[in-house]
Amino acid sequence: MKRDSRLMLPMIFGPWTAFMLSYAIAFIARDAPNTKPFIGYILLCSVLGIGFSWLSWRFVLIAALRRLKGVGVAAVAGLLLAAAAIDLAHSLIVTLSQPFFFHEGPKNFFSGVLMEFITFYFVYCLIFFFALTLELSHRDAERRERLSQAESRAHQAQAMALRLQINPHFLFNALNAVASLITTRRDPEALATLHRLSSFLRIVTETSPHEFSPLSDELEMAEEYLSVEAIRFQERLNIVIEAGPETAGVLTPNFILQPLIENAIKHGVGATEQPTDVSIRVRMADGLAEITVENRSDDPAVRDYRPEGMGVGLRNVADRLQAIYGGAATMDSGPTDSGFRVVLRLPPSGAPDTGSRAPVPA
């Protein structure tokens, strides 16, 4: 608001000051009588213009412009009508005040109002379109800032996912599980686990964090990751993935689920020796894709888990959603009676104004 005020004030004072000076200089140059009353009258017109312009911008234009979805014929017509309404009030007041300056009003009151209306209308239109330009420039600046944040969060997401390739604990646990299967002569299961590990690492390396992909691809990566973890935890991990066919084409930022799944494993299965359910459920609700990642266990160690603040992984996901979608996407997280739940609600068609590709700043 302060930035708006600093920029808008010169846009209001400038045109009205130019109006006052031009009329005053022209009148004085003609060496016309009643110079002082005329200067006073022009000063009144300018002060009223500044006041009306400021009040209309402060209490009407800001709210109206921020509700605009785009600039079209309706928006321009609305600005012109608003300028006309303010101008009419201004013209009536100054026409009624003329007897105080010139001892008499115009011979035809309505003609006098019309003349003043025409005189002021250009100034009001100029100021109102200044306000429109200012709002559009702010929107563009905010969009660029969101895009910059989105790229930063995407880099973080990629780094988090790529760390799994060289994370000694992840690889050690996965390969140790494979070795255990081979030792117990469960060769088909060992081979299947190696294929899943290879598939997961391939997806991670080939997927760009700067793009959107169908939710089915994101769930495929989650399934590969969880299938590898399932070999490690055996009967301690129960995996549930539910997504209706209507959600397969939903566009999601790449790697948006990975931190949530890692948290569900680490603070769920990794915190107890008892069986733990890790579920991913997707459904359409109120025109949004609702994605729920949840862990559940009877062990109090899982039920009583409370991340400090929001937790680094959750905070990164929330910040990335805000950077990409603004207020069009939400994330809710918190404990349940048996574990912890995170719910994402995303527009199904990807980020606003960016189509199906993640935004990359210019």
C-alpha cells in the first residue's frame, strides 16, 4: 500500500498541477480582468480534482482494479464510466461555486456544467488509466517474483530428490534388502527390487523440476520409491495408493509429493516396529485435485509425532505451492488420531497463466 501511494500521488498531483498552471498562464497572458478571482477559481478546481482523484483511487479504484481478471472492453468502459461519475460531481460543485468568485454564475447552468465536465474529463481519464497501469505493473512484478520463487523451490526439490541417488542410507538399505533376498534364494524378488530401484533413479534423473507432468507420472515415481522401501520394512509397511481415472491427467509440479512421502516413511514406519500404513489418495473435490498423504499406526510414537513449526519438508512444499500457484492452491497438515496427514488442493490444469509447464523466470 505504501508503495502504491508513493507512485500514485505524483500521478494525481501532476495532471492537476499542469491543468492549473496552463489555465492560469493562458489567462494571465491575455491580460484579462478579474485575474485574482480566476486564479482562485482554478485553484479550487485543482484542489477538488486532487481530492476526488485521491478518494476515488483510495476507496474505489484499488479494490476494483484488484478484482479484475484481465483488461478488456468491460474494464476500460468501467474506468471511463467511473471517471465520468466523479467528473460530474466535480463539475456540479465548481459550477455552483462560480458566483462566489465572479459574482454571478453561468447564464445556462447545464451548459456551464457541461463545459466544466468536458474540461475535467480528460484529466480524470488520464489519472484512472495511470492507476490501471500501476496495477498491471504490480501484477507483473508479483508474477515475476512468484516465478523466481518457483524456480528456487524447484531446484530445492530436485536437489532433495537427486540426493536419494547418492544417499548412502537409502542405497545401502535398498541394496542390503536385495542382498538379503538373494541370500534367502528369493532371486525373482531381488531382481524385481533392482528393477524398481533402477526405475526410480531413472525417473528422478530424467524428470525436470521446472515442469509439470500428469499426476499419474508423479504417482508412478512414488510407487517405485515405496516399493523399494517395502522390501526394507517388509510387513511393517503397508502401502495404499488410490487415484480415480478422472485424476490421471491432473497436472502437478514435478517432485511435489516426494518430500511428503519421505516424511511419512521417516516419521511413520521409521519410528516404530509396529505395522504402519502409508497412503496416497487422490480425488476431485470442488474443481480441485485433492491429494492426501497420510501415515497411520497404533504406536504412540507415530500418533504423537509433532514437527517443529511446520517442518522443513512441509514448509518447502508450502512455499513452492505459494510461489507457483499464489492463492489458487492450498496445503493443510496436522496430526490425526493415528498419525499425520497432509492434504494438497491443486488446480487440475497446472499453474495459472503458465499452461502445462512450470514457470521459468526470464
